[in-house]
Amino acid sequence: MTLSLSQSYGLKGELVTNGPYSFSRNPQYVGFVILYSDLILVTDSYYALVTWLAFILLVLLTPFSEEPWLEEQYGEEYLAYRESVPRFIGVPTVNQQ
């Protein structure tokens, strides 16, 4: 709900840094990893595990292709955000300027 549907599809809007985006630059990916991890536990399936491993690789690589585009779209605002919020999950840092 924090990120609009149009922004999820890459249409330009404001840089969203509140809500879950204050703890992770990619909260959707974190949520997907948690969801798929739970699916593996519930199904106890070898095939789900193999799928999960492939998905994890995709989740780890995708932000590297998205970040240059975000930097181009939002410039210094995104660079400051990137410096203060972890890529996946963690505690935001305060910029010491």
C-alpha cells in the first residue's frame, strides 16, 4: 500500500522512503523470501526448495539492475536514501553530514 501500483511498474512518481521502505529498500523482495520460506516449511517439498533457491538468486540480483535506474530517476535524493537504508533489511543509519 505504501508504493503505488504505477510506481511498482516503473512509472515515475515520488521516491517512497516511509513505511517499510524506511527499513528496507526492497521490502517486496523480503516479503517474497519470507512467503516462499514458509511455503517450503508447510509443504516439506524438495521441488519447492529447488524453486526457492532459484528465486533467492533472482531476488539477490534484481536490485543491482534496478538501482542504476532509480539513481537516474531520483538523483541525489535516491543516493542519500541508499546510503541510509539497507538493501534488504536492517536498521536505518543516520547520515553524518
